[in-house]
Amino acid sequence: MADHPFPRLAVALAYDIDEPGAPRVVAKGRGLLAQQIVALAEESGVPLEENAALAEALERVELDEEIPEALFAAVAAIIAYVLRASGRL
């Protein structure tokens, strides 16, 4: 995690652009768990986006649940960033 400070909160989303449905919250945690989520993402080559306000909102979503419609626009911006960073967009 050389490029990122230790996060107080981390939330991981899963989304398949080829499948119907909204992104799902697949991991979330604070402190040491947040550090582990970020480390696993980095090890897996997953681009990271720091957005404390969005992470706080996503923390309220239950694990494996789709994000609420109110967060679609904010999460869509993150997904677009990830797709551009991975060369898929």
C-alpha cells in the first residue's frame, strides 16, 4: 500500500458489465480490515478510488446487496474510472 495511506474505511464493489443488475457491496471494513481490503485489491491489480463520503454511504449497504439507486451516479463515475484505468473503456 505504498501509494495509499492506511484507510479508516474501505468498501469493495463487484460489477459485471455483461450481467443485469446494479453493483454489489462485496467487502467492507474499518481499520485493519480496511487495510486488508485495500492490500488485496492492490495485489489483484484492482484500481483504487478514494472517496470517503461515498465509502461512508456504501458502508450502510449490507454485504452482497446491490447499491441503492441514490448512489448509482456516484458509483457509475467510479466504474467508469476503473474501466478506463484497466483499458476496457
